[in-house]
Amino acid sequence: MIVTGSAQREAWQQRVLPPVERVRPDVWSIPVPIPDSPLRYTLSYAFLDDTGVVLVDPGWDTGDGRAALTAGLRTAGTDLGDVTGVVVTHVHPDHHGLSGWVRERSGAWIGMHPVEARTLPGRVWHERRAETDRAGLVAHGAPEAEAAALTTDARRISGVLNMAEPDRAIEDGDLLPLARHEVRAVWTPGHTPGHLCLHEAGAGILLTGDHLLPRISPNIGVHAHEDGDPLSAYLASLEQTAKFGADEALPAHEYRFRGIDGRAADLIRHHDERGAEILAILHRLGPATAWDIAAGLTWSRGWAALRGMLRRMALAETLAHLRYLVTTGAVRPAEGTPIRWRI
Ligand SMILES: [Zn+2]
């Protein structure tokens, strides 16, 4: 992997916001701060066109975020009012948070993959969610007291429940409505079900969202009350992304880089190793819950240090691996409650 965003990496290391950069003619990278997050910023991308601007991932909605986006567009020689379209790689609030505000200020449309739209927090939230959530955690082996403490608190997520509904669907292979650019959507499910990357072949760039980042392995998780096998989807998406090996990756966090194929291979290897670690634990423990398996895995800060949301994410990652191992035939669910897994 070769880091091409050297100013971005320097800023990353110095814990400051990177500069607004022109990464190609009429393509700009605008860092938008994320409050209280180790990720620190989202890299929003602006495609300048004959009739206006298409903005990808406008970032987290805070006063500082709005100011950074507004100032960044001015540096690029344009204006918030010139934005004609907003495309989000996925609906996490560090990407989609500001979309509604941008639409309000500019009249822009908002586009996303239709599968992603179905996961908007405002659509999936329901009154009984806290109870479903708690029961799911217990079913996968969380101790009662801890399950109660880890249950999603409606007050904490109230901000994301209002995130904007889309105006248009962007499917795999669709071209964005631009005259000066030929940007094609690439559906890369895994981190989220409707995650999109955006490819501009002529410019030799792939906007990778959170699908492929230079340093962090994106969270691939399935919550205790959810179905599905996102890791199979993610690994297939990584295989597909590897064919863009000649292009520069413009990720939504950290810094720009080359070597998409090598980075995709690294992430596939990382997940293989994780799978092997889970099988080793099951050899040792016999049938075990996802909770007990998660507690036995190596985590960079240790299981004991993982609290709250981090512990939920660790459990969700473990469960994603177990579902994948069931798909490959390496693991099967055992009889009884709580839900246990065996070789
Ligand atoms: Zn993100």
C-alpha cells in the first residue's frame, strides 16, 4: 500500500483536521469533523460540474461540521447553494448526518442504494426495540444485568432517527447525473447492506466510503436480534473491489492510498485469521455462546476494557463470524437456549 494523501496522514498523526484538497480536476476532498470520535473526521468529496456540485458523504451534523463543509466548498470555488445532489455511501451519521441540512439549504436531491434506505434508523426504530434488543443479547449469552446496561437507549439515538429520507435510488452500475465526470456506483454490501463505492475510471479513482480504509478494518457486525450473514457479503465485495487495483482509493476516513487489491487481500486474510481463532476457541470450550466466544477472542484493548457500544460491536463482529462459519459449514448451532455454537 502506498499512501498518496501524505498531508492527510501527517494531519492524522498530529491529530488535527487535514487540509481541503483538490484531488483531481473538479474533484475536492473536504474534511468534516466528527465530535468525540477516534475517527476524528469524515472526508467528504465534491464533484464540480457544469450545473452545480454533487457531494458525497457530507458528514456528521454539528455546528463545526456545517462550518467546515461550507468553508470547504468555498475553498473549492463553489458554494453550498450550488449543490445539486448528495450521494451517501451509507447511512451512518458520520456520512449521512448533514444530508438533510444540505438539501434544505440548496434544494439538492439525496441518493443512496435502495437497500440502504431500508436500514435508516427512523424506519427500523419501533417502540419495542429496547426489549427486542435486550432479549437478543440474553439469547446470545450476555448476563442479564449486562444485557440491560448494553440495551440501546432511545434518548441516545434520537438525533439519528431524524436523518433524511432519500429522493432517488442509486443501484449497482448506475451513473451519477454529471456532465464533466463519469462516476459509476459499485454496490459493496458488508459494512452496511447498501454500502456504495463510487468509481470514476477516467480519473483513476475509487471512493471507498468505509468499505476499504488504509488502517482500520471496518466493523462487520450483526446485532443479536438481526438475521443475515454480512461477512459473506463483505468478503465477496472485497474480491470485487480488488479489480480496481490500478486506481487510487479515496476513503471516507484517514487518508488516500494506492494498492486497493493488496489492502483488500489484507482484510480478507484478517477475517480468515479471526475465523481460525474462533474455531480454536470452540475446540477448547466445546459448544459455546457468542458472548463466551467474544470474551475469549483477542481484542486490541482486551475484552475487559471493552465497555458499552464497543462491547456490543465486539459481540456483533463475533456473531457475524459465526454466521459466516455456518455458511461455510465449519460451525453449526447447537440445541437449546441460550444459543450455542459448535464445530
Ligand atoms: Zn464512517
